[in-house]
Amino acid sequence: MENESGNTIETLIRARYPLLYVVSFEEERVKTELTRIAHGRKKQLFCWSVTEGLETPDGSFISELKDPLKVLEYILQSDVNGIFVLSDYHPYLNDPVVIRKLRDLSHQLKTSMKNVVFLSPLLKIPAELEKELAVIDYKLPGKDELGKIIKQIAESVGDSSRLEALKSPELFNKVVEAALGLTAEEAENVFAKSLVQSGDFDLRIILSEKEQIIRKSGVLEYYHASENMKEVGGLDELKKWLTKRGKAFTPAARNFGLPEPRGILLLGIPGCGKSLTAKAISSMWQLPLLKLDVGKVFSSLVGSSEENVRRAIQTAESIAPSILWLDEMEKGFSGLGSSGQTDGGTTARVFGTFLTWLQEKKTPVFVVATCNNVRELPPELLRKGRFDEIFFVDLPSKEEREDIFRIHLEKRHRDPDGFDLEKLADTTRGFSGSEIEEIIVSSLYDAFDAGKELTQSYIEASAGGMIPLSHTMEDQIKGIREWAKLRARKASCIEWEEEMPENKRQLEI
């Protein structure tokens, strides 16, 4: 079956677009599609590389055309109905002579039956050619294409009837979904490795290899979420909202007229469970979680930052429905205002690419962004339509602190009923969830060092020796609360107590 990207290329060729730029790592897959298009349109296909020169339709090579400028002159002078594919031509687009030649070529090809297709994994277009080139992001293989690859690999082993994945349509679909986000060649390698290691298509092997491949990008991390909503203390309003939205990924929701959820922005006090919630959503909805490191997006190579974010978006979309997690988002986009002076506008362009995608995306990629300092985020990110909702995660209330103590005691194989949780909650007013966890860990160290079992006194002693962030950052937290009152929805239905802990009040005195 023809793919969407191939149809786009064919349409542009039929419309006589002179210069096309196809962005893809899958050189052979794109060339196969271009061969199909050329055959269907009765065109000749020529392929150029700097190492071999120009390959003609009969399979011979014109080696004297290895020079990137000479091949453009040849295209200009040739009288053929053809498609010329120039592989990895992007390094030569910095040459002023090449740029001028391409502009001349663009004008003259409009009245001819020739098209030039630049094929590269990197998108690097000089400003002079921005209006001359049509850019196509070649999409990764979909379910149908991956299904064909599985069957081809299975047939290559001989007796494919013994393979469980081919017997069970449900297992076959899971194997296909596990490979989404890989190139065709990567998928072939992973499937072959799985057959060699286990004798069948093993989901664990495929997912493990997929994690490594995605991690190689340096920008995305395939995160295996072991956390669940039971480990998140409090935040009842947020949990209710997520429970409702989790049902909206089903076909029944589409038939009912519901759109796919777009995403949420979680802002608030550090250490209060924003990142933990992002991980728990993945387990709650049973969707793959991809973590985008915004800091790593900004590469030192000119043009690479924009390409990094485009590739991350493409990967997230290819395995949709999925969750894209951006942790501490403000750190990546904090220099937006001075981007033109400090980094040549890179931050602004990357942010623009992400913002446009966030507004216009059609695929079910749910974005979970977390932020500690909302004042560092650009205001256009907070406009309605970017996210479904903005939630403010405050310090835990007394009831929530009890819940958090219970969670962390159970997590460390202690019976919470053996402790006075109400008293612990009272003595830790102003503490965040991560600080409460640290109290439990610290008290366990103390008890273990003393050779005794954990008791209430150890926990109270650890709490008494800790100064919470709400004390050292009191003014900043008040500022965040004031901002959130009119601009965000509370993640918890319980009001937080304003009083400062008695032991901290004494410290201040």
C-alpha cells in the first residue's frame, strides 16, 4: 500500500515542483518509493552521490559527475523526463556558487519535465533557498508496512507456522505496535535478532532493542514507567481529570465526537509530585512514555537543534497513541527573549517549531509538561489550545501528608498502622512530598545504624532536623501561588495550611 509521504512526493512531482527536500534516514526506502513514482509517471530515475557520481536508469555510473556543481550543470543541460535524487547534498548548500546555481536551476526546471530531490537525514536549508524548496518529512513505517516486514522475516526462517506471532492476531498486533517508531531497516534487524535469540518474535527483546535505538538520538528516552497513581499522594482533582481523559483514546470516544486529549501543564512547588505524576499517567493509561530532554535539543551544531526537535516529534507521533514528557520545561526555553542576540535565534526557532506542533497536532500524542518557575515560560505557551488544562500542584495538605507517609512506609515494607501518621503530618507542615520521602529514608538510615527497628521517634527526629524548601523559598512560593490563583486549576481539592511549622517558627525567631 502506498504511504502518505510517498503520495505527497508524487503530488509535488506531478505539480512540477522543481526542488524537493526529503528528510529521512531511510535512503533505500525512499528510493524504492521514488522508483515506484518514476515508473508510474513514466519518468527516468537518476541517483547521485559524491562517492560514485550519477547512476543512470540502466545502472551505469557517470563517475566524472561526482562534483556537486557539475551534476547540477548536467541536470540543467539534459533533455529527459526524469527525477534526479541527490543523496546527502546538504553540506554543499553552504557554497554561494551552489546556492546561486540552484536558484537558476529552480527557475528553469519549472518549464521542464525534470525534478530534483534532495535526500538527507538532516534538514539544512540556506535562507536564499527557503522559498525554492518544498520540504517533506518522510514518515516512519506504519503498522501495515511493519506487518509486511514481520511476515517477510518469518518466511525467511523456513517453517513460519510454528511462530506464535503468526498464529495469534492479537500477539501479531502487539509485535507491530512494539516496533512503531523504528525505521524499516531497524525493524528488520530487531525482528531478526528476536528470532535468533528466542526463536520467535519476543516483545521484551523488541522493546529492549527499541529503547536503545530511540536513546541513540540523544534527545528522547523511552521510559518504562513502574510508578502508578497509588504512589501519588493527594492531588484528587488531577486524578479525577486524568481518569476521565484516559477513556478518550478509544474508538468509542471518536464516535461520540470527542477529540483526543492534547496535554497538561503541571506547575508548582518543586518536589510535590509533578514528575511522579507524569510517570504514573503512562501506567494508568497503558501508553508508552517518551521523555524529551529539552536541554539536549540545543545542539552545538548549527541547524541541529531544529532537526532534533523535529525528529523527536516524528518519533512520538510514529508510536501514537503515546505520552511525551517534558520535565522542567522552563530550563529549556528560559533564554527565549534574548535568543536573537545570544544564540542566533536557535531557541526561538526550536520553540516556534514545538509551539506550532502543539497547536496543530492531529495525532494522539498526549504532552505532559512540568514546570517549577512559571514566570520563566513564554506567555504564548500558556494560551488556551496549547494544553487542555494547566494544573497547579501546591504543597501537600495535612491529609495528603498522612497519605504520603503511608505510601512511603508501605513502599519500605513497614506497617503504617504502627505509626502516629496524624502527629507526623502535623509536625511536617510545609514539607513537600519529596522531603517527606527523604525523612523516611533518613530515619531508616538512623535506625539501621543503631541496629534497631524503625520507630516514630526516629522519623520525628529526622523531621526536626530538616528545613523545608517552603521555609528557604517562602517569597518565591508565595509568588507562584499568587500567579496560579487566577490562571491555573488546583490539582488538589483540599486547601493547604498557611501556618508555618512550630519548630521552623522557633528557628526563625
